Amino acid sequence: MIAEIGLASLWLAAVLALLQLAGGVLAFRTDGTGGENPMGMFIRPAAIVQAFFAACSFVALLYVFAVTDLSVKLVAANSHSAKPMIFKLAGSWGNHEGSMLLWVTVMAFSGALIAALERRLPERMMQATLAAQGFVALGFYAFLLFSSNPFERLEVPAPEGMGLNPLLQDIGLALHPPVLYFGYVGLSVAFSFAVGALLTRQVTPEFARVSRPWVLAAWVCLTMGITAGSYWAYYELGWGGWWFWDPVENASLMPWLAATALLHSISVLAARDALRAWTILLGVIAFSMSMLGTFLVRSGILTSVHAFAVDPERGMFILVLLGIYIGGALLLFGLRAGAVAEGERFAATSREGALVVNNVLLSATLGIVLLGTLYPLLTEAFDVRVSVGPNYFNPVSAIFVLPMLVVMAIGPLLRWRRDRLERVMKPLALLTVIGAVVLAIVALVADIAFLPLVGLALAAILAVASFIPLRRRKLTRVPLATWGMVVAHFGIAVALFGMASESAFSSERLAALEVGETAQAGPWRVTLNGVDPVAGPNWTALEGRLAVRAEDASRTSEPIMMAPQSRTFWAPVQQTTESALATRWNGQLYAVLGNQLDDGRWQLRLWWKPFVTFIWYGGLLIAFGGVLSIIGRVRKDLTRRSVRSRLASRRADERALEAAA
């Protein structure tokens, strides 16, 4: 019964999305007076009620997974009665149909928030925006209802479920996809605002100020999702790496690159009324990348631990949606771009100029990643199989990323509109000296490759440059949005330092040890104390007992205990490795237990990764900077709105007094 309620709610949500779209189209075509049009009255309520029914549908899906209703085909294929509850619930979105229902539910809630809270833009533009949001949602509802029904029943209930991929039975993967989806769907909101602005020809600073919190929120969610996904891949897959240029990893990176460019562009439009057409185009491109990622992950054309293997018909459905949404938006942009006013001009040597340069470099990096991701698919169509990996992505993307980081260090030092480099020569000289000193010291004490060497120097430059905008300012009066920029830029420096250090200084040791023997891994001495069988809720494992001690540790201190495992799941049957980590301020020891050899020794794979944790600390700082910016921008907008309201009330009182006199 619950499954039928979920399906009925999904149909009702789809009908309301259609009403939202139809109301917007009719109101836009028949009346230019905005909210007084009869059809316009239904758009906001339809968006709000649509979110209610979408939520009911998703809650129904959570329920059938929680109780392991094996009469539902999706539950039987992706769950098991012996799984822990958290992974039963995660199974609801750890599959194709459930993930798409989560997508459309988040999209519906985004539309409802816009409809319920947003009153700053002209009603006509809001109607166009909500109609665009309804149009996007309607395609996903159609996809679920006609191609990927999450509530499909089995004629005969399954005796037991097949279970969730063991690699996905991890708390990191339980949280990582929803956070990413909030980012993807946030970009759909930016897309809808861009379409609404184009349709009404109102690409204005007010449009940018309204859109900016949504873009910031999407960017923060993408940052957190990518950071969490990177750490999950690092500790769960047992390969010892934090980024593999996997096509599905790239599918999340590409929207982040586009969203970063959009975020800077929309800030320029909001503050300085410039980059109007460029902002609209980036809004379309950012959502295009999230749609492309959806197609790559769910079409079945990629092989990845992240990807959902589905039939080609579903992939074709998504490809058609991609063509309709993005092709239609680009066509609209082509038709209306000429009507978008140019906006204010600015000098090349200005903060706007630096942001434009960085946006171009971000777009070029996006193109590099897109080409490397799609090229193997294109060659495979001609029966030529190629693999594109770090040997392509690292050096080619560095051509654009390295100068982008340099410009990022300089840009915040410049004034808006127009500036002179002579004015900032002192901080530039300081940054140059810092970079040169770090470069020289590292080159003298270590023999490392070019890119990690330059990365360490740039990390030092960015770390100092991120705080220079605070000089000569009373810190308690610095706006939260400025603090957000400082923290986010410093986070990039921290993450870059972690990436460069891990690449430059990591060491690996393959060892075969008997119980009681010791191996050296970097500054760590690792002793195998034993290997014991252990059992979990739906797995059994062999667990190594390692005692590890750093060389600089006190002889009287207790060693750190590590317990890497080799697990065997029975729902479904699959063997996985569970790495063990020993974390210190200056890095991590990473251990993986292998097989037992014929002579009784156990294989161990050990890595010492200096400062690797700074990669994820940096990611969290970047996201935290975005959160500070959201709070600062929203607070500023509320203050501005309150001031306008008080002024309007005062003028009304003055007019009333004049009339009475």
C-alpha cells in the first residue's frame, strides 16, 4: 500500500509541475502585468504543493527500504534484510531509480522555496523562472514514471534481497550522493533564473543578487560532496589515492568548475552591473555539466564503481532531456543575447578584469576535463579503445590552473573598475619573494617533480595572499562575505599544499610479514601482532592487528593500533578491503591487508602520505568560506530590504500627514 501511495504522489507531483509550467506559459503569453493574470495565481501554489507530493513519494521509498518490502522490485534488487538500517536507507538512493527520485524531490523543494520566499524580483520574471523550473522537473517526472518507476511491484515477492554493492555500504557513500545532488539541483535553480531573466530581458544586478545565494549554496554542496567522495575513494577502495580522474569523478568536477566561474561572474554582475551575457551563459553551462554528469553516470556507457549500469533506453531518455534543456536554453540565449545590455565597462587592470581572466582559465580547464572524459567514448565508437588518465589530465590542466592560481592571488588586491599595478607592487613583491624562497628551499632539500614543486610554492603564495585584503582593516568590521572569500582562498592554499606534498613525498612499502615481524614505512615501524577472524552484520572478515610507532615517538608511549580488514560480504557475495589509517598532524600511515602466502606470511601494503589530510581540510575550509559568504549576503539583503521597508513606511506616513494638512 505504501508503494502505491508513493507512486500516486509522484503522479500528482508531475501533474502539478505541468500546471506550474502551463500557468507560467499562459501568463507570460497573455498578460504582461505579472501576478494579476488569472493563470499566474496558480504558479506559486503549484510549486509549493508539488514539493509536498514529491516529499511524500520519497518518504514512501524510504519506508519500503526501511522495512525491506521485497515485493517492491527496487528493494529486492538493492537491499537485504540483514543490512544495518543506515545502509537500508542509503540503498533508497544508492541505485538508479531512487537517486533520480531524490534528484527530483530536491528540485521540487528548491522550486517551493523560491515560490514561498522570493519577492524581490518582478512577478513576471518570477513566473518565467518557476515555469522553467517546472519544465525541468517535468522531464524528470516523465523519466521516472515511464522509464524508471521506483515503486514497481514484483508478481511474486522475492525470498530475500540481492543487497547493495558492498563498496557503497559505507557511511561516506550514505551521505556523499545527497550532498552532491543538492549541488546539482542548486544549479538547476540558477539555470531557471537565467532562463527567466532571458525571457523577460531583465538581466540586472537585482537578478544577480537574488540568484547568488542559490549559486553559493550549490557551490558549497558540490565542494562538500566532492571532498567527501574523494576521502571515501581514498580510504575505501584500498588504492591509496585521493583522485583517480575516474569519469564519474570528472562528472562531479565539471559542474564545480562551471559553478565556480558562475559564482565569480554573478558577483561582478551583482556588485558592478557587468558581465551580463557571460553570467547568463555560465548559468546555462553549469547546469549543462550537471545534466551531462547525470547522463554519463546513468546511461550505462561508463564503467565505474560509482556508475549505475542501466539499459541504453534510459540513457537515451536522459540524452533527449539533455538535448531539450540545454539545446533549448542555448537557442534562447542565441536569440536573446543581443537584447541583453552590455553593462558597465571596466579596465583590464581591475578586480573585474582578474575575475574575467580566471573565468576564462576555469572554462579552459573545464574544456580539458570534458575532452579527456568524452574522448575514450568517442574513440570506442570507432572500435579504438584508449585510456585517458593522470598523464593527460595533470600536465594539460596545469597549463591553465597554474596561471589561474597566480591571478587568484593578485585579483583581490586590485580595486574595482580601474587600478594600477604600481599601487600593489609591495604586496606583489612580498608574494614573489615568498614563492621564490619556498621554491629554492624545497628544490634544495628534496628531489621532486616540477608540478609538486610549483604547487608548494603557489600554496605558500596563496596562503599569504588570501589574508592581505584584511590589512589595515578593523577585523570586527570586515563583512562576512569578505571573510568568506578569505577563508575559501586560504582553503584552496591548504588543499594545494596537501596535494603537492602527497604527490612529492609519499612512500610505499610492500611487505610480507610473519606474526611478530616488523617493517619500516616512512617514519613508522609496523609490527604484525596477528590476524583474526571477525564478523559484522552482513559480512565476515580477516582482521590484521598492527602495532605502529613513529620514529619520533617516546619509547614509553603506547603504540598506535591499526586493524585493516579483508571482508567477504554475502549480500551480494563480494570481497573488499578495508584500509586502516593512523593520522598525525603531518600525514597518515595507510595500511591494507592482503592475502596469506603459502609460507604463512601475510601481505601488507603500506603508504606514508605526508600532509595528505590537508587536502580535505582545505576542502572543508573552502566550503566553510562559502557558508560564511551565504550568511553575509543573506544578512546584507535582509538589512537592505528592512531599510527599504522603513523608508517606504516613512514616506507613506509623510504623504498621509500632507493629505491631512
